[in-house]
Amino acid sequence: MSKKTKILIRAANWVGDAIMTTPVIRAIRKSYPNAHITLLAKPWVIPVFDNNPYIDEIMVYENETRHTKGLGTLRLAKDIRKHSFEVAILMQNAFEAALITFLAGIPIRIGYNTDGRGLLLNPSIKMDKKLKKGHLIDYYRGILKGSNHRFCGGCGHFIEDGRKLDLFISDVERTEALKIFASYGINTQTQPVIGINPGATGGTAKRWFPERYGELAKRLSEQFKIKILIFGGKADKELGDKINEIASQSNGKTINQTSPICVNLAGKTTLRQAFALIEKCDLFITNDSGLMHAAAALETKQIAIIGSTDYIATAPLSLNSVMIRVPVPCSPCLKVHCPKDKSDTDHHVCMNKISVDMVMKKVLQASLKI
């Protein structure tokens, strides 16, 4: 691989996964500082890579318009071909990712030999079974390690650069975050800022119960004399409203009607704004989600509530992150929804065993400024 080579990186498709690939992107840049690095990504994950100094250009995978499956796949391959890339590195493991770069005529196509795509890759990296039992960050890093062993004579040698996650917040975004806080009467200099993230993509199995988030928000507000921020996307707005209503009740009656306990930001911020706000939080309490990995990358103190997911593979990689989970026989099930009937006494038992008291105990151990 020449020092001036043009490299295409096919990004992962989900926010959390995309964040976990950032050590690989940094390693590629460190290995080839003069290369031109382009990232191919679907629109919703592009904010993860904004301001990233290791990327020269972002190419949008317009999956709902120009590049829709079928003729759109051929159109995307044609669009990529115009750039004359010499190397493609595939973070996304689907057959389509290999097919597109093959059709685009990229001579070096590095990726795992999953989904029957081995013949489309050059080199085709054999999946090490040990990687499937570890953290996803090491799974992604294994792509570069595998290419060093199998193709170092053709594409050069990748230099590892650790497991640290990257998210880059600009000064403009930080200033905007402070303005958002101020608009809700929150002074980050005089009071702790606590955010909760009660949603999670991919179904309800990863979600702690809204009733418990509501009770937690009320206790946090009473403990620290603050408003609690609720994070999430547009789909989480109703959930946030429900939690705010629960938090504002006492003995079944609604209180604080004029001054609710929570500030429901769900659906009111862009992903970049959410990142900047999370960076300013003194504590972030979340389910397993993309924002959990964002908080880890930003080194924000956080408590991650883990139930149905693989806590080894997707743990938040930060010394400032702690997980709360109760081992149960059926976890991790990796299901979209709890497979047990709601009438069963052990329905959603992985989350049911996590109490508000358990979370509050971790909060009080976090040594927040008061």
C-alpha cells in the first residue's frame, strides 16, 4: 500500500457499533498518515464521525433514495468507482458490503469471511472464534490484525493504537449545549447535571421499566435539588412524558404541575447536540444503547443498566462507566422483547431484579458535585 493510497472504510450501521469502530479508524490513520481516507456511512450514523480528524471525507450511503437495494446497489458501486479507491476496509459484515466494493473495482477489499462473502474479499479474513466471545471493539480491531497476517506483503502493515473510543465535540457545540441547559434553568457551574436514557433501539428487552426510571428521577431530584434530563429520539418522546408524569406524582396524585421534575429532551435534539449535552453531564444513567457508548467515549460518569444483552461484548468501555446487572439463567437472551409471557412471575426477570435502590446506591458512590 502506498503512502498516498485512497482508502474507503465501510462504517457500521448502528450508532453504538459505529462508536466502537473508532479505534480502528484511528489505527488506519496512524498507519497511513498521508492516505486519503473516506468513510461510507448511512445517514443516521454520520454524526458519530463529524469532526473526526482521522477522516478526510464522508460519503453518504443514501439507502432510502439513490442507493436503495436493487438498482441502487449498482448505482452506489458506480458512485464509489469514480473515486478510484485502492483499498476498502469493511466494518460492516453483510454480504452487500463486500459485493458493492467488488463491483466498484476496489482491488484490496479487507473484511471477515462471514455471510458467504469470502470469494468477494481480498484478503478474506478468517473469523477467530475467540473474538466472538470478547468485546466488539476487539472484534472490529481483529479485521486489521487479520489483514496483517494474511496480506501484509500487498497492503502494508497496520499499526495498532489501543481501544480508546473517539467522539469529537467542537467548541461551538459545547457553547450550544450550555445555551440549551440555560434555556431550562440549569446552571452547570453550580449544580450537578444528571441525564437518563430510558429508551433503546431494537425492542423493549433492553429497557429498564419506565416506572422505575420515574421513581429514580424523583429520588434524584429530591437528593440533589435538580431537574433530571431525559434523553432519546423522537420515538422516545412519549416514554419520556410518561416517566416525567410518574416522577411528578406523590401517593398517586400529580404534583409539580408548573415545574415538572424532568426535562424531556427526547426528540428535541440532534444526535450531535445529545453528544455535547452528555459530555457536560456529571452522571448519565442509561440502558444498553448507542448513547451508552457515546458517554463511554466522552468519559462521562455513567451507570449502565444491563439485562438481555451480552454484557461482555457490548460493555461501555470506560473507567468512568459501571454496569448494574443481575445474573439470571436466561440472560443474555439477545431477544427484541422478553420471550416470556407477561403473566409469568419471571417475565423480564433480568430487569425486574434491578431495583431503584440498587441504582441509587451506585449514584451515591459516584461522588457528584453538590
